[in-house]
Amino acid sequence: MPHNSVQLRSKAVERNASEFLDYESLLIFNPPANDDIDYLSPAAVITFDYGAYQYHQRGLEEKVIFSLEHDANELYDAALIYLPKSKGELDLVLSYLAPMMKQGADVFLVGEKKAGIASAAKKLDSLGSNNSKIDSAKHCQLWQVTYSEQAMPFLLDDWLETYQVCIKEREFQVSTIPGVFSFGSLDQGTELLLNNMFTKLEGRILDFGCGCGVVGAYTKLLNPSIYLEMIDTNLLALICAEKTLKLNSINGKVYPSDGWTDVQGRVSGIVTNPPFHSGVSTEYQTTETFVRKAKDKMSKHAPLLLVANNFLRYASIIESVFGRSDVLVENTKFRVYKAFR
């Protein structure tokens, strides 16, 4: 069953389905996975989430796009945007989609009240005229605006930022973008993990939920002989991870995978600051499933290093899989767990 927040947005769209059916070319952005949108007959669906991409491909096939690339000649007369979880990412998304819209196109924004849809909708004012709320019920809102003029081309480099990280006198650069975890600066959990990173790793090391690539990059710097692989479901994260490796002249393979879906064979170790947020709620399932399947995807004696907030229940999950879970280091907010296959 879809998560309750998905149901709220789905119902808001369903109640107003007639608003979308008369458009010749409807673009849908960021639809949740496990949510049926086929009945809206979109001309295209763009998502930055690999799990959603795989799900919607089943019904819409080549209409679903997991890429920033876009045919400049393909313009749409309407867009339905599902509110991203990050306010900064919404700014990027609106800038990214604007050049794809015809002059006079209608743009709809749907999201939950607790996720900040009301304040997010104010950003539509800069796009055109007649910004208005057309639905507000069941803790969810749907807004609509009409584009007033053709927008400037979207340039990814305008949104990318680079910052310097120094761990134990070892410096390297990190590429970030709005919507990707640890945007603009290193978070405390990752810093704790890096300060206690293993230095005798060998073989094929996987950075799960790589984000901007900081964990994988530093792991490779400390262990130059490893074969580094980095996975994430977020397209923007994968782009940043690639750029982080390039900035530091590090070799590694970066690719999308929803948990273990696209990871072939066994790995020699895992390093991770795993995702647990889904919108405004806490969601464990992705990481829980990943850890529970890890034993069958790891070589004998392969290490797992995982950092998480103290309140998250990963210790019991790791112990149930590996037979033992040790705390390598902790502070008032985070713990670094270690285990071995």
C-alpha cells in the first residue's frame, strides 16, 4: 500500500482529474512510486527518483524520463508537479521545467500542508499570473499558475556548489546541489563516520545512499587500492557524486540502484550514511531492506560501517542479520556501527 502522504496527494489529484484531461501535452514531474498516474494520460513523466522511474516505466514505458536531458523542441501545455521534499530543490525544479513550457501553459503544484505546500506555492508567483489555490482538503492542497512568458534555458552549473572538507589533515572537494543531502556543508553524522573510517579496506567497496559522494570519495582516498562503487536513487545525488570524484581525480563507478536492485555480484564491504527521511516523515524501510539483504550480497568477513542518528533502531536490525552489532564510536547525536559478514 502507498504511504499515507502518497495517498493524500493522489486523492487531491484524483478529485481534480478533470483539470488535466483537456491538455494535449501534460508533463508530470516527481510522481510518487506506487501511485497510478496512467489515467492522466501524460505526454511525459520526469522523475529524479530511480525507484519511481522503475515503477512508472511498467505502465508508461518510454514516456518516463530519469535524466536532466531534454529535447528543446518538446514543449508542454501543462505540468503537474508533486512537491519535492526540499524547498531548495523546488526552486531548481521550477527553473528546470520552465523552458519546457509553452507560453500560456498551466502549471499545477500539489503537496501536503505539513510539507509546506502553502509557502511553496508562493514561488509560483514569479512564474506568471493568476496563481490560485484550486483545492484544499484532507491536509493537502493543489495550486495552479499560468506561465506568462518563455523562460531562459536551464543551466545545471548555476545550481552546483563546491565546498572543501578537511578530515585529519586530508583535504578534498565536494560538489553539491539543492535537494541532495549535506548540501553546502558536511553534516555531523558523516563527519563522525569519516573521522573513524577504516584504513585497511580491500576489494569492492560500496557506498550505499552516496548522496554527494563525500563518504565514498574519502574512503577511496584512505584506501586507494579499493574498487569503489557508489549508488543512490536520487538523480541529482548521482550527478554530484560523479562531479565529486572528478574534482578529486578519484576513480569510481557511480550508478542508480534502488537498494540492491542494480548491484551485481558480491561486495567486499559497505560504507554508508543511509537515508531515512521521506518527505516530512521518518522512513526506515529502504535502509532496513538494504541491511537485511546485505548478508547475501557481501563476501565472507566483509565489513559494514554505518552511521545513524542515535534514536534510529539500526542496532537490532544489524544484529539480527550479522549476529552482532558493535558501536565503533558515538556522540550525543550519532553512532557509527560496525559489523562483519
